[in-house]
Amino acid sequence: MSERKINIWLNAGVIDGATAQRIRDYESDQARPLGLWSLIGLGALAIGLGIISLVAANWDDIPGMVRLSVHGLLISGLCGAIYRLEPRKGFLGLYLKDIFLFVTAVLGLTFFGHLGQVYQTSSPLWQPLLIWLLLFSPLLLLTGRGWLISLLWPASLMGTAISFLGWYFEQSEAPSSLIVAVITSLPVFALLLAVVMGKWSERAVFWRQIGQFALTILVAGVGFKLITDGLALGTGESNQFLSDIAAIQLLLWSAAALLVYFYNRAASGISIAAIVTGAAIINFVSSIAQPSAPVVNAILFMAFWAVVGWSAIHSGWRNVFQAVVAIIALRLIILNFQLAYDLFSSGIGLIIAGLITIAIAMAAYRLSRTLAPEKSSADEPNEQGSDQ
């Protein structure tokens, strides 16, 4: 913490002199030699780039088996380092180990591409991604602690799912709605896994981060689908394939929401279950109706984000609530211009649209300031855990 901030608090009467000195003493004891670690990191980066440059310059001259052996030894060596760091706490047990985990996972992923290059094999991208996911998920989920790994795993899960769906739609003339629904429900399954494991694991913070990323992926995916329903797919007619997918998703997501509520009946668990349930219902209604009218699509879109906003208020997620208000305000502004499209040729129409836009922006700002919760409630036992 900067001395300037402490002085501001001291002059404002928020803290007294004794408290200010205790803060200074605490921050001094907790300070890390960031300059030293930055230089060490810079040196390590230079060494790594040098090794990569040497290998790249002599790549064709190195036998394939030698390259694969070195690649495998690097992975094994990093796994050994992770094993030695596992019991440690603090910087070595949290940050450095997660960095090693991340590098190991990346090396494991590139190993399959290296193997295909040496033996001149080819396969759909989802197959090596799936093998990598099956092999490295236990390592990542059993030993990871920080946000780097908690982001890597759900991102890899979705990358594998997207790659498979792309290949599946190319190969199948009549794709199964069940398969598509299950694959697109992977963020919900990851969220459910995070909630269950967070209740029993000593690394509750890590699992909560996985749940947050999985929930973010789900919300972003549903929001994007609602946008495309209105802009690209809205024909006013029901598409049976999309309706079947949405019906299966409704069942799967509702069951997952019920399990989330069963395992976590605190404010955050109720909020997560509400978001998943709202996403399932609104996604189903949108897929059935396929609305072409801008107003109907906007109502469905804002209804979904209203559920997210209510959940944010219920759990004290201030930043989430403010983001929701901004998203709804932006959708109202877009709707305003959609409805005033025929008036753009006149100056009066543009003036009216501009005035409405300003009014919406000001109302959203006031709303986000007055209704936003003060802070996160953090009322569940598993949120009190620490990975320090």
C-alpha cells in the first residue's frame, strides 16, 4: 500500500496515527522483493528464448526421437518440481507451483502436435485436445490453487467442446440434438463440479474461482445466443432442432441448479441456482419463439440479465450488478435506434434518439450507484478458506 494513500486516510480522519504506523509496519513485513523477482523472471525469459532460438535454428538437424525425448523429459522434470512444491505454502506453494503447472500443461498440449509432426499423422483437433484434457485434468484439478489454473481448465474444456462441435457438424448430416445439448451444457457441469468440490475441498478458493469462470462462460454464451436470435436467426418461425436442444438443456440445467441449491443454500448458492434456472427458461423460450420483433428479443435479453442482476444484489456482487446495469442500458439504447430506424432521415428523429440515449445512460448511472450492493456477503463456510 502506498504512503500517499495512508496519508490521505490519516488526514481525512479515517485512521489515527497509531493505526497508520501499524499499517506501515505490516506492509513492510509483507513486502516482497518485486524488483529482484522481476530481474529473475527477465533472466529466465531470456534463457528460455535463447533455448527456443537454438532449437528452432537446428530443428531439422535434430532427430525426431531426440526432440520427443527432450520434450517428455521437460514435462517429467516439471512434474517432479510440482511434486516437491506441493507441501509448501506462500509464494513457492501457490504462485511458483501454478506457473510450473501452467507450463507443464502447455508442454503437454504441444507434445501431441510434436508427435504428429514426427510421425506425420493427422487427426481432428478435438481428439488430441480431449486426450490432453483427460490426462492433465487430474493434475490441474488436484494440485492447482491460483486463478491461472482455475481459468486454464474451463477454457480448455470449452476449447475442446467448440472444436468437437465444429467437426461434428461437418461430419454429420443429421446431428443429434442430445449430443449438442450435452456438449453445450459443459459449463453448467463444470459449475456444478466446482460447487460440490468447493464444499468439501480444502482449496475452496480455487474451486470457487473455477465456478466463477464457468458461470461467466454460461452467462456469456446465453447472452450471445439471445443476441444472435434477434439479429441473425430471428425468422418468427420455430426451428425444431434448436427447440429440441433447448428442451434438453432446460432439463439438464434445471437439474444442475437444483443440485447447486442442495449443496449450497447460502446467498451465493441461491444466486447461482437462480442464474442457471433463468438461463435455462429464457434460452428455451427464445429457441421456441425465435422472435423476429426487436422488442420481443430485447425483452428476453433484458429479462435474462435482470435475473443476473437480482442474483448480484442477493449475493452482494457489486461489480456484477453494475455490469448488468450497463449491459441492459446498452441494449435499451440499441433498441431505441432499432425502433427509430425510419426516423433517421429526419433531424427530429435523430434528436429524439439522442435525447433518449442520454436519458438511458443517466438513469443507468444513477441506478448502478443507488441500488448496487455495498460488498460481497461471503456468508458461506467454504468461502472462508484460504490458499495462503
